[in-house]
Amino acid sequence: MACAGRLPLRDEYLNAFARTVGLPVGDLAALLGLDVAEVPWAPTYPWRADVVEFAWAASRLDDAQLRAAMDYAEGRSRGTS
């Protein structure tokens, strides 16, 4: 489980998370004691620099910071912020 037990670690999540934080998928799987196959990663478009920068910054948030950011984003999408 990831995110304090709130998200089951499926192959596609582990693969995406490893790439977001810049770790080899096999290394992260070994650290977590999981037997996960690396999913081929061939995006048809290059990642925009601002999306990569955002993902990297988000990877360093703790649970409370991540929850605050998600609440803020949800409020903005509803027009309440």
C-alpha cells in the first residue's frame, strides 16, 4: 500500500511513481519487497518541463502538504477558492 495505506500498489502505479521520482523501477520494487515488472514507457509526446518540475516538487510533499494541495485544487475546480 502507498500513501499511508490508502492506495494499493499496482504495477502501473509503482512504475509511474518510480519514473516521477527518478528511481529505476526494479530498484524501487526491490526496496518495497515487490515483484513488479517494468511497464514499457514510451510516451508519444515529450513531457513539458513545467509538468516534470511540478511532479518532482510534489514528490517531496508530506501527507499533510499533499492533502492541503489537493483540497486547494478541488476548491479551485469547484470555484470556491
